[in-house]
Amino acid sequence: MGLVERILKGLQGPTMLSFEDLHWTDEVSLEVIAELARQSRDRQLLLTGDYRTEEVAPSSVLRGWRARLITQRVAEEIQLEPLTERETALMNDPHSRHWTPAPREVASAVFERTDGIPLHVEELSGH
């Protein structure tokens, strides 16, 4: 039994598998993810993956892999935009469970330094 079959056999119900930083992933791992996607069409399985476009070299295997999955209608792509200054303010609030914005000066400074990139906002604000 192959790796993909073992993974699928081990699923006990609706499942989400998330693969982060695909721009650093090797070709074998990408093919395992692709095969999971192909074999899971009739299952309650959601696969997600993310990558940073600026980190993908023109010769990267990720480019061809991504194009194949989209062409085969095995995957859909969503391109996320950076946060707005208002969204940065909400994310930067230390009491964000209430969704109140951080003070304007703080939010502006964080936004200016991070360009609205959520990871950078998170790192700068210490969350």
C-alpha cells in the first residue's frame, strides 16, 4: 500500500490537510499532495496549500505542478492581497478578540514597516 492510500485509509471523517510554504517543497512531496487531491474527489477532504509567489523561481517545479493541478481541475487558486491599513490595525490590537483597532499611530507604523503582509504584522506585533 502506497503513502497516499495509507493517508486516505487513516481518515476518520471530514478532514482538512493544510500544506504551508509549498515554495520550499520538494518534487516528491508535491506529487504526494497532487495524488491526494486526485484520489479524494469523492471524500470529505479539503486540501489547502500556500506559497509565496516572490519565492518561486521561474524554473521551480512548483510552477508546472500548480499549472497541471489547475488545468486538470483538481485545484483552484486564490490569490490574497496584502492587508489594508485598517485590517493591519485590527490584527495588531493586543485584545483582538474584540476586533477593536489598535491606535492609529501604532497601526500606521506597523503597516508602513510590513506592507500589510500578515506574517510580518504578526512577527512585528509579537502575536
